[in-house]
Amino acid sequence: MAEEQVGFVTMGEAAGQVGEIPTIGVGMLGYAFMGKAHTNAYKKIPYICWPPAAIPKLVAICGRNEAAVSEAARRYGFARYYTQWQQLVADPEVELFDNGAPNNLHAEPCIAAAEAGKHIICEKPLGRTAAEARAMLEAVKKAGVKHACAFNYRFVPAVRLAKELIDRGDLGQIYHFRARYLQEWIADPNFPKVWRLDKQIAGSGVLGDLGAHIIDLARFLVGEPKAVNGLTRTFIKERPLPDGSGRGIVDVDDAFVALVDFENGALGTLEATRFARGRKNHNTFEINGSKGTIVFDLERLNELQFFSVDQPREVQGFTTILVTESYHPYWKFWWPHGHIIGWEHTFVHELNHFIEAIKLNKPVEPYGATFEDGYRAAVICDAILTSAENGGERVEIRY
């Protein structure tokens, strides 16, 4: 099949209306890690988030490798596939454009989708640079479409509970925010130079991949930073090329650390690496305030540790809250208390929230992240890189 052609797979009945519930046509760019996670969520929404604002209709999926994308369409349940993103954007049945492609394919397809009147959710980092992210933000604003940047950790029930406790004043004045996102998957020097290690495609290394998440959590939970100091390291400077043709230069960061000066007077530290042996997906933060402390660890995502000075002195200490009660955030969709959920369910919450924003004309913010949030995270990432390039000097944040 030539590149410009369209492929079809046989799937289910055509939608339009399902009973009294409308459908929303989904077009997905990318079919790998995030494609699987997002598709899983779209399939769960109709029966978990009942009654949904709309039932996702898996219209089309797009990828450059025809054999792989056609198999993904068949496996995931999309009605058809494309090998060029322009065809996906032009499909009249696509109402929601879901961009899970590599970072170099975030800006141009999303801008085109906005111009075509599609609502858009795009994986993080929104752009490879702040300038790229700003162009995307301006496009969705001009088009008047709904937009979301896929910072899914906002939709962990325990994180949302932390947000509610902070907003309610249970921690008092916030003094400190400390976050670490640690993984180990490229620690082997013989691990190949995949696209995430190529600046032209990824924009940055661990900073945009993992750091963007904790930067967003810092803004979501504590507030805007006014300045940063940052350092980066590239530990393995050359790696084998995936096709076995030799070795390639690694031109992105393997690790970073940053100091954050928040506008509200809080101090913060951020750290991320993909060289922490033994750490699989260790995304953790601690927030200290005048009245208490919150601690969260993604690897124990159903739990939130909470300390309050309002507890009687004789029993003061950290309480581990199992965030599975019916009155906890998002738990109305799930099981009896104590029956825990997992990482993949954050996407159910996130995408259901976005579909409700589209169909019920509700705001995506403040609990969901918009392209504005994606742009601001990109500005902070750029500032950390600028600081690192200049020996860790203080860089003011200017949006």
C-alpha cells in the first residue's frame, strides 16, 4: 500500500448515537506505550464511568509503519488506520485528536488539528522547547477548541486528595516541595540510542520525559516558580544505534537536579534520572507546611502519608491514608474500599475528564492540565537547561 493510501480493518458497528448517550470520534497518532494506555482508558470509560458524557468511538489510528499500525488498529479496535497524520487530522469522523507520538510530532499535527476544529489531548512534554509549546497554545486558543496536556499524575486519587488538603489549608503555609522521579531503564551503557536519547526528536532527555511530570506537580500543588537553578549530566555519551550500524552521540541529559524558588516563598528541589539502579518508576514528592506534611510515592499510588500538628500530641505521627473510600477523588467509579486501582486507571480519570469538558462544555482546568500548563512546564524546562549551560546560575521564569 502506498503512503498516501488508507487501510481498513473490520471492527464493530458504526456509531453515531448509542441509546441516549452520544459518541465522540477518537483519532490517535501513535500506537506504542501511550497508544496502548490511552486506548485501554477509552475502552473502559463507557462501563466504568457510567453514564459517560460520551462513548469513545475508535475511529482511526495513525503510524508510519503500515504493518505495525494496521496490527495496532486490529488489536486495539480502531475502525481504520492511516500512515500519514495529515489524513488522520482530515478525517471528518475524528472529533478528538489524541497525540501520543514522539515529541517531534507534537507541534505540527496538533496545530493542524486545532485549525481543523478538533479537540486535542497531547502527551507531555507538550513541545520540545517553550517556543514550540507556545505556538501550540496559540493555535488552540485561536481555534477555540478544548485542549489538554496529558499530565496523568494529576488524576491519581491520592494526588488529587493532596491538592484538596492543601487548598483547604490543612498544611498551612507551604515551606518546601521536594520531588524525585527515578528510573533505571537506560543505566546499561549498551542500551541502544532510542529516540528519547536524540535531541532532534525528544528535545531533551530525562528533563522532558520525567522532569516535566514533577514540574507540573510542583505547579499544580504548590504554585508558580519565580526562578530556578539547574544542573544536568549525560553519563553515557555514546550508545549503539538500534539498527546495529555503529554508535551514536547522546546529546540529551541523563539526569538533572534543580532548585526552585516559588512565588509564594516556598523552596523546592527537583531531581530526575534514568540511572537509579533498582528504581523502576519512583515518582515521589514531599510537601512541608506550617501545619503538616504530605508524602506520596507513585509505586504505592493508593496511599498518601499525612502528618498534622492538629493531632493530639500523644498520638502525633504520620498517618497512612488508604485513598480508596467512596468519598475520595474518582473513587465513585471503582470498587469497595480497600480494593486498589493501578497506574493505568489514571488515564481513565484523565480522558473521562477531558471528554466531559468537551461534551458538557466544562473547563479542563484547574484539575486537568491544559496546553497553558504544558507551555509553562516547557518554559521551566528551558530555564533549567539554560541554568545548567551557565554553571547552575539563577534563571528567572518568564511566561
